[in-house]
Amino acid sequence: MSRFCLTCIFLCVLFSADAQNARWQEAALGYERGAYLAEKHGDPGVARDMLFRKHQVLKSAGQWNEAYQTIKRIPVEETGPDSVQFAIRYEKALMAYLNGVYDDAYLQIGQCRYSVKDSILTSRLDWLEILTLCELERWPEAQAKASAYLLSRRLPDQSKEWFRRIPRKRSERKAEYLSAFFPGVGLMYAGSLREGITSTVLQAGCLAFGVFTILDGYYLSGFLTGGGLFQAFYFGGINRSARIAAETNRKNKNTFNRSIRGRVLETERSSTKKEP
């Protein structure tokens, strides 16, 4: 009996989720149609409102890419009220960030700060700007912004602690050069000590095999087997070191930015709760 009940509950949840998605899609289509009709009848204000509502529906549905494409279609009137300009530019910056288009997110933040004169409104961009700067690997700027952000909310300046371990970026070209002149060392520099040691041992072993085979009079086997294997591991190590360096940089960046993101969002949530 309990298994039957659980099955019914599971099916009801699935049906509810599908129904919710259907309602979101229906609402998005309705707002799109409203925007089209408003533009057709020469009413840009209504068209803008319809597109903004469609964007909100898509964002609520978790369809961030579609929401981003929709919000980009909304023009911003420079002479409009600050609240309207801020609402549109804020959503453009947020959607660009959530879609990984960090250059556009930073551009939208800058345009918002320039166009909107209300400092209370633009201060709501502080947390997003810190996270965007981190994704752009502009960590010193992010730290300075974080310091101002904490002080503006009358909180202890913990920005130095937050950014104490900024990732050290490994050069892919340097990793290749090291692997070319010191086989295996490039992999160690790139962040893979085990692969570096393995590569060094394998290349040394192949080279030694080739030399001793030639000294024993087996020239063809020495060149083809020993030399061939050494060449494969040698050039493979060079290419691999660059990929490992890029992967290490990406992992270190993501780990560090995840830590900053958690602290900034927690601070933003706690400071928002304290606001009257």
C-alpha cells in the first residue's frame, strides 16, 4: 500500500512540474504575442513591458539563456525614470552573468552606473560587480570593490581575508617550454606531479632502451622502437603539459571564485534581512 502511495505521489509531482512548465511556456508565448501586437500598433512602452514580463517568466522557469535573449531585446530609454532604467539594466547584467557572458555583464553594470543617478539603486549592483570581476580574473579590482562593499554596509572589512589566496596562474607556454627542455618538468609545473614523474621515467626508459639496443648492434630496433616511443612520449608530454596547465588554472579559478561567491551572497542575504 505504501509503495502504491509513493508511486502516486511521484506521478503527481511529475504532472505538477509538467503543468507548471506548460503554464510558463504559455505565459511566455502570450507576452511575446502582446509585444508583437504592441509594436505593430506603435506602442513601444507596452511592447517593452510585455518583453520584460516574458523575461521574468523565463527566468522563473530557469530558462536563463532564453531570458537573456529576451531582455537584450528591450531598449533602454536614457531619459526614462531611474527605476525603469535600473530594472532593465540590472536584469541584463544578471542574465549575462548567469549565462557566463561576463564581459557583457560588466559592460551592463558600467552603463547602469553611468545612466542611473540614484546611488541607492546602483549600490544593489555591488555584489554582482564583485562576482563578475572575479570571473574576469580581475581579482585586485574585485578585492577593492569588496572592501568598499563591506564598509558601505557597516560590516568589518574582511576583503583581505577573502582574497588572501588569489590563484597563481600557470603559463601554458612556460609549461610547454619546460617539457621541451626538461621532459616531465612541464607537467609538474602545470600541476600534475604524478604525471610529470611518470613522463620523466618513461622517456628516460625509452631513451635508455634505444641507446643500449643500438650499442648491442640492433640498430633498427633501437631507432624504431626506442626512438619512436621516446618521440611519442616527448611530444605527447609537451602537448599534455599545456592542457594540464589550462585545466589547473580553470579548477583553481572555479574553486576560488566559488568561495568568494559564497561569502558575497551570504553577506548580501544577511545585510538585506537587516534593512528596514
